[in-house]
Amino acid sequence: MHSLHQGHDFPPLNPVTPEDVASLPERAVIDEHVVIIGTGIAGCTTAWALSEAGYNVTLVERLDTPFSSTSIGALGIHLGGRYPKDWETAVECLQAGIKMKKMMGFAFSDSRLRFLTAQDSPIDFNSHVQHYRKLREYYGQLPVEDQMFGKPEDFFRIMEPAELAAFSGISGGIETQEACFDMDRVRSVLLRTLEARGATLLTSTEVLGVSKKSGGDDTGYSISFRNLKTGAADTLQAGIVVNAAGPQARTIGQGLNDMPQSRLDLRFFQDLKLDDQGQASYPFPFVVMPGYMHYVPLGNGVSSLVGFSETIETIHVEQDEELSLPLSWQQQLSAQRVYGSEERSAAIIAMARERFMPHLGSAVVQATYPGVAVSFNPEQHIKRQRHVQQSADLPNYYAVVPTKASHALGLALEVTKKVIESSLRTGKITSVSGYLADIVNGKPLAYIASDQPSSHPIYPRAASMAEASPHMPILD
């Protein structure tokens, strides 16, 4: 696996040792090549599951390092609390969160989210409380082994007025059991485990197209790509392709006529250096409902402030459109940060002070990172997850697009089961037993523990714009 010591400001990974490799269970090696496009949490969890099953896995990433695009902005696990308008979405989130906590306990920090209801929210605070009570009742009826987020009576609590003293424009708050992601640890665990299993990682590599091969035994896919640093072009051959490229998934699937509809929201993550007053007033992560803003302390006096509804650009991508993203979005995402964003950043900070955070104090913008939220419904309050997308005309080609990071593992396991079933039909696998049977039955996957404690409660950030992505080309 290529060195991962360049690109976004992540701590370097320690080398995988023979002891690390020996700690993983034995598995049968399956003579089947899988190419996974995209190395966010969806791509890497899918690679993890398929690699543990015994497949030969190659990951292809357009940026310099994995987890450097939309996944870096993943705030935390969703347990359904932010979807009071759609019960099915809420339950789906809770179920996905339980599965992820069971199998990826290493993915979460000790930080817990608070949900604050804005006074001008179309859903009042009492309605949010009633929604949480309904969720708690549902959670309490689950088997004890599924109650992964503590006792039902501790599922949430109403915040005291004194806890909201530093806020304005808030009608009430709820502290939940929704844990924040520790993407630093997720990255360390998954990438070191994949390296131990012999997976291949191609970074700074742009996929130009995927085409279906046919004729005789030569079935499968040809993936054309070019190295963004050298300009060299080449192709990969694979019997199985997983398109986990997030908002770019439609563009990559064009040649195969695989372009699912989606709603895309472009969001901006402001890294702010706060003064002592701001740090003391807002020490915990919170979301102002209904999605007005996210705020997360990152450590060392730096906090992330995620855009208001007024700053979020939205498009709904129809089936027959050619591209999934406007060119301006693609350029900003490719560069991993927003250029010329001083005016936008100033407006977000000013609005935060004016509406919700009067004690924010001075805030110096260190970087502004773009990210894209994906949904399959034009209504922003409905974010139900689609299953793995697969066409009968495209055997062994799977589109994996999670609407939330906590859905990534469920989709990865779904793909893995489908791939194993296909391998049984084609004779690549003759039987399912032992560790492979455990994987099919949804039992925990093996992994190499993180080689270092997390330095921040969520994820590390660059200290300045210059350090944010020194190896990426600047797009004017």
C-alpha cells in the first residue's frame, strides 16, 4: 500500500508490523479483483469488508490522501433525532447507528451532541422533545444487546436553562447519546488493516471512465484512469467494481448509464481560532435545529462552524442530467478548500453571533473546507437511505452512496454479501464457512487497533490555509 504521509493534515500512520498481520484471523484468498472508487468512509468500509472476506482489493482515490473529501466533515452518528418530520428516516438512522456501534466502536469519540431548537424553527421545541420520547420508547423495546447507546432512560435529557445561558434565539436544548465521529481513529484502523491484508491504494488518481467488457470468459470491467501528478494514463481490469465516489458517483457512472437521482447540498466547514471567551462559552458540539448550523470544538482553541441554511447551495440532480456537480463545485472539492471565501466566512460568523452565539468573541478563520451532503429526496427533511444500487445489465457493479456516514457500514456489508453470492454462483467460492460465514452473518470484522490515541475529539485540522493541502493543484 502506498505511503499515506502526505496530503491533508492527518498524523502519519505507523508501519504495519508482522505482529499486526498475525493478529488478524486466517481467511481464504478468493481469486477475484475488486476495484473500489473513492476512499471516504463508504469506500474504505467496503474495502475492509471485502478484504476480510478474502478478495483482492484496489482502492482508487482522486485526492492525495483517503478521507480528505466529504468524509472529513462527518460530524457524528445519526440516531434519528434530527428528523422529527419523517419517522422512517429517524428509525433507519437509529438502526444504522446501532449496527455501526456494534462493529466499529473505535469510530466514536467521547463527545456527545446537543440539539438546540431555534426559536424560529418550523418545528417547536416541545415537538422535538416528543419526537425524542418516541425514539426512546422504540429504543427501549429493542433487545438489550441492541441497546448500544446506554440505558433507555439515558437516551436523552432536556438541558437546563443555565446550560443555554451563552446562547440567544434558542427555545430549548436536548443532550443526546449521539456520539461524535473520531475520523482520525477510523482512518488509522481501516487503512492499517487494509495494508495488512495486502490491499492496493492508488492516490492522486482520477477515474476517467468505467466500461463493461464482454465476450467469452473475459467478463468484467475496464477502469481507465490518469495520475494527476504525472499525467500518465492507464487502465485497471476488475471483475467487480464498487462506485463509492460520493457526489462524483453519477459522473463516473455515465459511461455505464448508471446515474441515480440525488439531492446535493454544498456545505462549508469554517475552522475558527477562538479567544478564551468563545472557548469557555461554547465547549461542546451542538446542532441548531433545523439544520441552521453545526458547531464542533476540535481542540487547541480551534472549532468548526458549519454553514447556515442561507449559505448552503443546493441542486437536485435529475436522471437525465449529464453531470452530478456544477463545475464551480467540482473545482472547490478538488482543491479541498474554498478560495476567495473571506466574504462568505465573515457572513457566517456574523450571523452566528447575531442569531445564536452572542459570546462567540473574536474568531479568526484558518481554513474553509467544502463538503457535499447527498440525499435521494428533494425534501430536505427526508433522508432515507437507498440500498446498494445495482442494475441487472451491470453484474458485479455496485453504487454505494450513503446519505449519512453512519449508513456506510450497512451498505458495505450489503455489497459484500452480494459479491459473495455472485462468487458462489460463478464457482469462485465453493462454500461459505468459518470466518467467511461470520462475515456473511453480520458478525464483527477483524481489525488492527489504532496505533495512537486521537489528538482531537473529532478530527485534526490544518493549522493554516497553506498547510491544508500543500500537494493539491490550485484551481483558479
